[in-house]
Amino acid sequence: MNGMGKQQPAGGPPGPRRPSPAVYRRRRIVAALLALLLLAGLGFAVFGVVRALAPEERAVAEATVPAPTLTSAAATPAPGAKTPAPTPKPAEKSTGTACRPDAVSVTAATDAGTYPAGTAPVLILTVTNTGKSACEINVGTSQMEFLVASGSDRIFSSADCQEAGNDYLKTVEPGASETANFTWERHRSAPGCATVASTPNPGYYVFTARLGEARSEAAVFELE
């Protein structure tokens, strides 16, 4: 049979083989596992971001809440305010023997050498009987003066604004002492209790105590 081509099998060439049902099942399982892993990975990533941001957010929130502050205000005499006289003690029965002026010694001291800003110095007046026998000393407020100065600048005197003074005769044994304290609120004063606007600046000051005619040596202290 010359001139005739080779016959092809009936039905044409064979096509590609389709995957079996088992292969489909395996593919679906793999796809499901991949989807689960992807979701799990996203979940861990979101959780990590939240944990990383949460402390910072808490810190910012707490920073906006002011810490509780406790304050207390202590009343202080205004410059020029009257200095109330202390309640007088009952005078002792006079012995009729007053101490000689040369037997009365007055000293001045402060409760500290340096006072931080806002701290009020305590001025201390001490009177001593330097004689050889007991005698009377008038230790009443009418006789006392607490004087603060800075060089030639008169800063404060307790007598400027004292409303009234009291006499108090006290029998003092030889070598014994009587002490009076005065808290200075770091303000200026003027004779007649005139108003003084300025306040003392930081620096060194001297305190002198007086009881009647007896005066002390100066005690130096510092205001910061």
C-alpha cells in the first residue's frame, strides 16, 4: 500500500492523568495546615505588638496623673504686726533686795548658727546672777529687747510692735540663770510699729539681747 500514511490509533493521543482522590485529600490537609499556621503566626505577632506597646501606654497614662501632695500652711506674723505680750506670771513676793547692776549678766545666743530659707531663728536671752547672794531681777517682758542688725542697719526689735510689757520680779540664786526665747519670723520692724515693706536678704546678722540696762555681746548667725 504505497502512498498511504501510518494510521493513528482511534481516539487520538492519551491526555494527562487526573490526581486520585487520595492526592486531593492530602492537598486539602496541607492547605488547611498552612492556613492554621498563618493564622497562628498573625496571632502571635499581634500579641507581641500589644505587649510591647502596653507598658509604654501605661507609663504615659501614669505620667499624666499628678502625685498626691500634702501641704500645710503655718500662720506667720505679717511685717508690722503687733507682738502680743505673753501671759504674765504672778510676781513673787519681793524680798526687798534688788540685784546690783554689776551682778546682772545678760548673754545672747541662737538655737543654730545657720538657718535655711524659710526657717525662723530662735533668739535666746539668758540673765545670770553673778553676785554672791540671792537677789531680785525684773525678768518681765517690759525689760526685754531682742534686737537684730546687719552692720549699721537696724533690722528688727521686739520692742517695736510690743503692745504691752509686764514686770516680773524673780529672786535668782547666786550663779543661777533665767532664760527667755523669742522666735523671729525673719521680717523687718520699725519704731512705732511702722510698716516696712522689705524683708532681710540672705547673709550674716547679729543678735543683741537687752534686759533693763544690761546688754549682751552680739551673737552672729546666718540666714540662707
